[in-house]
Amino acid sequence: MSFVAEFMIFEIWFLLIGMAAIIIYQLATGRINLKGLLYEKNMANKFSPARVQLLLVSVTVALYYLLKLFKDPTRFPMDNLSVLLALGGSNLVYIAGKYRALYKIKM
């Protein structure tokens, strides 16, 4: 592998680890607040199943891609359309719920 390619790999890892360290530090010091992450942001402030499903699907898809990248780091895994459709469907359900709540559409 050429020096430029090795340097780019090192630089990308440095950037990712640095960003992860900053996020973990800010979570630990309370600068990033996760209180109310799974609750609706309206006056009722009740638990939101739509937020839970969106979070779980997003984390699952991210872990899927990370595992695929660890198996073959030479290329980005673009072979599974169903994973992208699941992520898109999850976002669509969340946005549709927000739209329904905003315009108070009865179902």
C-alpha cells in the first residue's frame, strides 16, 4: 500500500477516534443532554414509541455497516438494499407521525 493511502487510513481513524472522544467527554460532563431523548417535545412530554423505533433502527443499521466494514475495509458495503429500505421506512414512520401530530390529523 502506498504511503498516501496508509496516511489517509491513519488520518480517518484519528478523526473518528477524536470525534468519539469529544462526544463521550461532552456526554460525561453534561454538555450534551440526553434527558428527554425518548419523550415527545410538546407540552404533554410523554414517552414516544416512534422515537424508540427510530433510535433502534438507526443504531442497528449503523452497527450493520460497521461490522461489514470490519470484515472488508477496502470497500463500502452497498449490497443490501433491504437495510437501506428499513432505515428509510423507519424515518418515514417517524416523520409521518410528526406530520400527523402537527396538523392534528385523525386516523
